[in-house]
Amino acid sequence: MTSSSTPTTVRAFSGEFSELAAMMQRSWSDNPNQSLLYGEGFLRSAFEYPGSSFELAPAVYGDGGLLGFVAGFPRVVRWDGRPVRLALNSFLTASVAVKGTGVGLMLWKGLIERCRNAGYHGTINFCVEGDEMNRMMPILSRLFKLNTQRIFSVPYVARLLLGHASAEPESQASDEDIELFLELASAMPGNLPLTRLWTREEAVWQCRSRSGAIVVVHRTAGARGMLTGYITQVASSPPATVVLLEDLLWGNLEPPERAKLLERFLRAAAARGARVASCPILGYAPVDTLEAARFRRSNRVLHTYLTLWNGLHPAPVDAMYFDVL
């Protein structure tokens, strides 16, 4: 490590999204697991989520620029029957110039401290099976004396999108769609141990404002349901465009209506360039419609780590409704 890349102090990220995207791509290029390609637009959009702040994005800078980064994004869930404020921690990255020097540890500790000081009840993060961060999470928990548990493992199903590309994209989500999203999301089963809670502003970001947002809705006098997701890319050579299904809000749709809704979603995604569709399986919604549409188990698995303090305790769950980042 040269003097030009020597880390200085940890401070709040300054908003250099282009530099951050380039650093992440270089740092993750040797990752044995194919990762998503987080471009400048995607990262900028993530910070447009309501309540997001660079104060929960500690970064390390040296004379040569950005050397490390991590971010926490505000979420509210129902846990153990009560609302709990969590920071969704993501994007932990150390520049190739400083890998192995403890920059990641310093950033992680700094983010936890910032979350505590900002009044959060805990943090949640997802680690790809086989990645270094997944191996490190139990070590970080012991090192920083955190009350952390791996509470859930998230498998994925995926399929190729063939024969869909002639369709027109869906239109932007309307205000009526936003209200339907809030209604359907709030109707999650009461026995779900961890359930995402939404404000209207957050729902607008999820359905309309976020980078690559796709929403399809089935609304008749007697049946309503919707699917949400977003377009992004996989860090392959060349990069492949994919669509991630996020909210499976089947509502009271019958199986044929669910199948039509999913087909419309896939056509909308294909019209915007997606060649693969992928969906995390979280257990809050049935996936038989996906299976019938030839979605198959992929190799990707994420492990969910929940850290709580102030008398709250993490515990394994058998299902959850939460956005995976």
C-alpha cells in the first residue's frame, strides 16, 4: 500500500457515486459468486429512499480518493409484535488498494455506532453464501460484542426470459397503485415474525421513483393483486440485464389471475431489456405460480443477519416479509 492510498479518518460519504461504483466493481471483480452490478444510477437511487442520509454511510478516504464504504438505510419492521427501527446495512466495500488492512472492520464498527447514536433498534444485512463477509459475520459479532444471529436463509429461483421481448413496458405506477400496494402489504399474515412496514413516501419510492422500478397490477371489482420489482444488471462479461421480483402481493387473486399477472410482469421486464428474472423466496407468499412459470432454484443463497440491542433479541424465523438488498 502506497502513501497515496493510506487511509485517513472515517467520515460521512461525500456523494461521489461514480467513483463508488467504479471502486465496487474493481473490488468485487474477483468474487467467486456473480454479484449484481451496482452502477452510479442505482446507488444514487438507493440514497433517494425516504430518510436516507450520508450520515449513515461512513467512508474512508485517502490521498488517492475513496478507499472504503458501507451504508445503512432506514427500515421499520414489526418484530415480536412491535414496530422496530432497523438499518439495512449494505454495500460494504474496501478498495483493492487496502484489502486486508482492517478498513472493512473499521467501517462496520463505525456504521454500528452511527446506527446506535441515531436511535435505531438494530441492523439487518444479507451475505451471499460463500462470500468472505458471510464467514466474517460471527467473528464481527464476537469482536464488537453484538447480539447478532443468522435468522433466515434466502434461496432464489430464476428463469430465462424468452419470447417476451415484443411486449410494451408497463406504465408508471399511479397514485391508485400506490394505495393498493400499501393496502396489500399491510395485509400480511399476523403470524409473520418479521414484517416490513411502509409509509406512503417509501411506497412511492418502491413502486415509482427507484431506479428501474416495475409494477404490474390486477384490479377488478372483486380481485386485486400486484407484483413489484426492478431492473438491474449482473456483473458478467458482458453485463447481463436482469429483473428482480420483490413484492409478491397476490392479494385475493385466483391461480389463473396470478399466472396472467406474472406473465405481464415478465413481458414488461423483457421489454426493458431483461433476459433473466430472479426472485428471493422469503416464505411470506406462495410461489406455486412461479414454479408453474418454469422458475427453478438457482445457486444464489443469501443469509440474513439480525442485530438488536436495547433489550431486543434476534431469533431464527421460518418466513419474513422484507426487501432484500
